[in-house]
Amino acid sequence: MTKPIIDGLTAKKLRLSLGLTLDQMGEMLGYSPSPHRKAAVYRLETGEREISPIKARLLTAYRSGYRPEDWPQEVNKPKRKRGSYLHNA
């Protein structure tokens, strides 16, 4: 089995850096609206499911700054880690 282009941990870090919820990331990856969309992204992030080459391409494009027209207008600001303000001085 070949190593995935983007692994689950990288996908999660990317989602968090973009300020997207599980549901929003699911929408941006093309999952249809359903109660299971968040769970589908969670399974990708935990490695329970492999990230397909097409979804990996989308994630790579988002990481590079691409934003489609239907990009969520309200995104969550990435949270700072506790105590990180001490390291920025």
C-alpha cells in the first residue's frame, strides 16, 4: 500500500488553520449535506479512512490559497494554544 499524499493529521491541521468546522470542510470536499458529513471528515482526519487522491488535490489547493466561490463566508478563527502568547514576545 502506498503512502497517502496527505495524511489525516495533516488534513486536520489544515482544516484548523483554515478555521473550518468539520461540516464546512466536508462541504468543501464535496460530501453531500447529511448528519454523517462531519463523521466522514473525522474519519479522514483520524486515519480511519484514506484520503482519496481527488480530495488530497483539493486539500493541497486550499493549502496553497485557492478558494472556490462557495467557500464558507463565516469561518472560525484558529485558536491559539494556551500560553502561545508568551512565545510571541
